[in-house]
Amino acid sequence: MGAQILIVDDSSTDRMVIGNMLADFEILTACDGIEALQVIETHPDLDLVILDLHMPNMDGFQLLEKLKAGKPPVKTPFLILTNYDELDKEIRGLKLGAEDYIRKPVNLESLRVRVETHLELNRMQRLVEERLKKSTTLLQTILEQSPIGISLSFSKDPFRPGEDLPPIINPALEKITGRTREDLLGLGWARITHPDDVEKNLEYYAALQAGEIKSYSMEKRYIRPDGSVVWVDMTVAGLRLGDAGGNGHISLMQDITARKTAEIALRESERSKSVLLSNLPGMAYRCRYDRDWTMEFVSDGCRELSGYGPDSLVGNRDLSFNELIAPEYREELWRKWERFLPEKRPIHEEYEITAASGVRKWVLEIGQGVYDHDGNVEALEGIIIDISSRREYERQLQFMGEHDILTGLYNRAFLEKILARDAGEADRTVVLVDLNRLNALSLSYGYAFSEQIVREAATRLLALATDERKLFQISPERMAFYLKNSTDAGEAARLCDSIISALSGIQLIHAAGCGIGILRLDETCRDGDAILRNASIAAEYAARKGAFQVCPFEKELEERAKREKDIKEELLETLGNEGSRDIYAEFQPIVDLWTGRIKGFEALARMRSPRLGPVSPLEFIPLAEELQLVVPLGRKITGLACDFLEEVRRAGHDDVYVSVNVSAIELVRDAFLDDFFGLLEEKETAPSRICLEVTESLLADNFDLINRKLGELQKRGVSVAMDDFGTGYSSLFRARELNVNYLKIDRHFIDKLVHLPPEAAITGDIISMGHRLGRLVVAEGVELEEQKRYLERHRCDLMQGYLFSRPVSPEAALELLGETNPAEPQPERGV
């Protein structure tokens, strides 16, 4: 459908004449402003309104004022009809929003030209506003294909680089004026405008710049360089270029004399394309299809790209482009053009050139062939862009993807890639070094401390690496050597000796722990993840045996690791389910050596899984610590101890306490005290009936913090026992400061009572020292009457061990308590 045009005139004759002249458009009519308003309301998408200013009821000015004040204002362009002596009305109409005017009597041919120009202006303005932010290539295509002359922000004055907005001038405008873009920029449009048209043009231009009018149209003359005059019908409109570009304007000019020949337009189009390509981050070219890539045209970007000016390359004056290409890429580039040209496919190729400075640069060439009518190659055209920065960035990304950031060693991903590449080969070995306590050190001393240990270890181990023995950082605490062609069975053992020698000199390594695992690979070892897992298992078991221990991987280790994995899964499931009974407590009596009565019980965590059966505490408690589950585990056992105490109370034994082991992880928590006493309150358990046991080694790293919390526990009625007393430094240095009520002698000293003469055993000295410190002393692990008699002679207070009872169920413990400590049953709470 053609454009919709509304003709508003009180003269039916004028409406008919104008309508007939524009019959190829969709014509609507109105006899006055009132009727025009109705038409505009029902046809909001009108393309143009031809408006007579002199009408009854509502004249043209009133209509423009009403439309301008509307919400939102009507954006349809208006062309007003005026008389020759109504210049002031023309200006008034333009200020009210009219786009243009034409004087009566109307020259129909001129009106036709104006209508077409405005319709084209509207179309182009919409295209410009929609496409302004698109690529320069797309904009250039639109400009080159337009049938009328177009310029953006072409000033009346000469262009000032760095101060003015760079103008855009299309080839059609260059053809109309007979001047190049450089000429137009250097002169400005005022100097090439005919003297008789300059004043009027400047008046409209000033009003546009001041924002008084949105656009203007006029017929004017340009003077060509040869002195000839070309007439144009010109329309200029304001153009908003965005926040960065400010305000500009667009000019549309239609040649109303003659057009230049197609050859001139083609030549100017090629020149404009050259100007555009010369601003690319590289160079544009046209060359012959020969071994030298003989250049016929090279843009100015060649100088920045290669260090040579265009003249040096055109015609191979100083050197050929082939000489710029790094030798190793020349033949491959030629062969690729040979393959692509017969198929008329464009080429995208990356290669290196050597600049005049001697520096190599990576470039991307995008080019294609130019063919004659018979399909023969006439030339090659394209662009060559400097991509050195991109390639360097890619190189850095590749390095980061293959190396550990902290140590600079190859990383796990790169090792797995190599293992996959070497899959199926024999005589390979992985030697893995595990700094197993590194995470604990990070928590105590900070990550900077542990990172320093890792860097120092990596530096020393890297000195042991060779081409056949590469070193990898596979995790923050693990490094691995990958040995190829290791036919010598003793090579791995010698490497382990070298590792121990290199690392043992780092004092901090002893704190970090170090286990070394060895995994021999055969042709069946193909899974990189499984290889590293098995090597880590061996290193972990080595670390458990002590610092700088070595453990070869065996199938038994994998089975043990699988069992540990199963136990971990059970722990996660059990401790995540409050109703689960897989974790339970058994109670071992603590007996008064003088009365034989039970003074208390120690609550001991036990685990029985439907899938795994009974699981030893020596297995599941370390794994719970590894999984950070000691807090829920401790809460569960403490809750079971409180429940047991309630049963003991109801049985009439208010003087019996229960001791519960507490870990360092629990004690150092800020919320420990609140959580602990909150649980006692929830269970209605008196603090005086609970004793917390802490190991002496637990105080080594956090003495002040933990001792302060133990003091707070004592203030609130909880007893505290030091477990395994005599095995750590505290007994000699800070024992008097400890906020504890009981000292529990480690069973190591009790066991020696059987093998040493009484005068050689120091157990009695430990008991005596405990009493001098004002503490009660408990002997653990008492299994023989001989041990008991020794403890009685040295006035030990309490004992615990299989001699009296092994750990038993709550029901058995109550039965044993009833037999040993007869008492009157107590009523239920609240009865």
C-alpha cells in the first residue's frame, strides 16, 4: 500500500487538483481543522499532511497549536501552503512544527518533488535512527545505495579534526557537488553554495541549530569545481546522535539538474570504501594472485601494522608482502588460497608477519577473490588485522588453564590430559606427595602461612623434575610426579628418598605433615581421575603412619577407601536424620576406688549400620571429623547422655554424673557455650551432673581460648576432665592454670604397671602431682587386679576399665548401677 497523505484545504478544487496529482498515494481529505483532527485521530499513522493555513472554523495555525499541545504530540510531518508574501506565516508555521512549506499558486511538479522528498526524508530518518548504532559497514552500505545525496553533520565551516563531530558524506552527494569528501570537509557547504542562496540557507541553518525549527527545505544551487551550477532540492532535519555524540543534523539532496555518469559514481564508491577500510585496526589491500602477493592497493593502516608505508609494498617497490610473512606460514597460505579460490570461498587465516622493527605480529587475513565474467581470478581483496593482543591473551588463558596459579606448576587438568594421551602405555608411575595437615594449618595460622609452605615445597620438588619426570600441582595440598619410561623398579623409591631429603629441610613441612604414595601404571590404566584417586589414597595412608612415610598403592587400600566412603555416606545420612538410631551411646562406669560405688559414667559414641554392621569408633570418629560432622555427633551423644541421666535420676541416683567427650572443633566455635547450655535446658539436665572431657593435645594450639571456655563451664556448674593426662606438654608447663576438675591418667601409664617394678613406674608421681594441684585423679584402662592394687596404694581417686565393666547399653548400665549403688526410685518429673 502507498503512503497515506491527508490534504486539508477549504477549497474543494484545490483538494481535488492536489489529490489527482498525488493519485498514486492513498489520499484522505478534510475541509477545515476540525475535520482534520477527526481524520488524524482515526488515522494515527499518516505519512504526510498538506495543510492550508487559511480555513474557516479552525485554521491551520490553530490545528498545529492543538496538535503540538497534545499528549503525546502528533509526529506526522506537515507541509503548509502559503502565499508568496507571507514569509512571517511561513516561519510561524515552521515554529509550530510544520516540516516545510510551499507557496501558492502551487507548482504541482514542485509539490510532487517536495512530497517525495519528505516521504524519503521520513523513511531515511527512521532508518538512520534505527541503524545509527549498527556497524560502519552497514551504514556505509545504506549510504552508498541511497538514490539521493545524504550527509550527516556536514558543517557550513571547514572541518576541524579533534573538535568537530566527524561528518559522514555519501557518494551520491559527492557526485551531486562534483567534489570529494576531503574537499567538502575542507571547504564547508557555505563556500560552495551559490552567493544568491547563502543568506537564506544560513538563516534556516541558524534556526535549526537554535532548536527553533525541527527541519527546513529549500531549493539551492551548488557551484562545482569547473564553475558549473547544480540545482538541488534540499531538506535538512535535526538528528539526535545519543549521549556521546550530541546533536547533529541530516541533509537529503536530490539532484534536479543531471546526474554524473555511472563511472564517476563507481570510482567515488571505491574511494569511499578505501577511506573506510583505512581506519580499520590493520590494512585493506588489493593484490595480484601471484607468489609475491604483489600489491596494487594498500591502505594507510599498513604503516602501523608492518612498519612499512603503502608505497613500499605497492608493486613490490621495496619488498613484497610475501617477504613480510614468516617463512613457516608462506607455503600453507598459498595452498589454502589454491583450495579456496576455485570454490569462490572467502579465506580466514591466522599467521605471523615480521614487522620492519623485527618484531613478529600475529595477523588475521580475511579475503576473497575478484573474478571476471569468465570466472578467472583478476585479483585478491581483503583486510589484514593485527591480532597479537588476542593471541597473547589466548596464550595466557592456555597457561592459566594448564598451570597452578600459586606455584606455577602444571595443574591437575593438564596431568589428566597427559594421562589420557598416554593411556595404554606401560612403564609409567605416579608419585604423589600429600601435605595432609595443610588445611588445619590454614585454619589456625591463615592461608598465607600455608601457601608459603606450598610454594617452598614446590620450588624444592621442581629441582627433581626432568623431561621424563614432570611435576604437577593437583590440589592445594597435593603434588605429583609423573614418570614415563620408568622401567627401573627402584626409580620411584629413589625419587621418594629425594623427595624426603628435599622436604625434610623445610621446618614447616613437619607441621603440614607429608605422606608419599606410589602408583605403578600398566596398559590397563586409562582413567586419569581413578589414577589420581588411587595415588591419593596411598599417600593418605602413608601420612597416617607418620611424617615422610611412603606407601605403594595396593588393592587393599582401595577396598579400605571404599569402606571409608561407605562409612562417610552412612554418617551423613544418619546425622542428618534426628530419628536415626544408627549412632548411639554406650556407658562405661567410673568407680570410686575407696567405696567401690559408681560415681559416674563415660558416654561413648557407637555406630551400627544396617548395611555395614558395627563400625569401630576408631573408624567413624576420624571420618566424622574429616566431614566436619563432629558438632552434630557431639550434640547427639550429649543428648543421649542427658536422656540416660534422667533414667538414672528416676532410679534414685542423683549423685551420679555422666562425662562426654568434646572435640577442639566443637570448643573453638563461638556458639559452643550457648548451644551446649541450650541443650541442657531443653533436656532439663542439671549442669552439675555433666562432665566434659577434653584431651590434653587439644590445648596445644588454642590454650588460652579453650581454657577460658573451660572456666566458664566450671562457673556454671559443669565439671571438666582432662583426658589422656601425662601425654602432652601441659602436664609439665601449664597444668596449674588448667580449669579442670579431673585428671584422667592415660592408659599407657596404667599398662606399664604390669611390666615395670613399682619403684620404676611414674604413675604414682602423676597421681601425687594431680592431688597437689587440687584435682581428682581418674585411672583409665584398668583391666587387672594388680593395676587396681597399685592405684589404691598410691591413693588414686577413681578408676575406669574392663576390670569393673566394659562399655554397656543404657539398660545394662542402669542394672549395674542398681546392683552397685542401691537407691530409692524417684518419681517422674512434674509428678
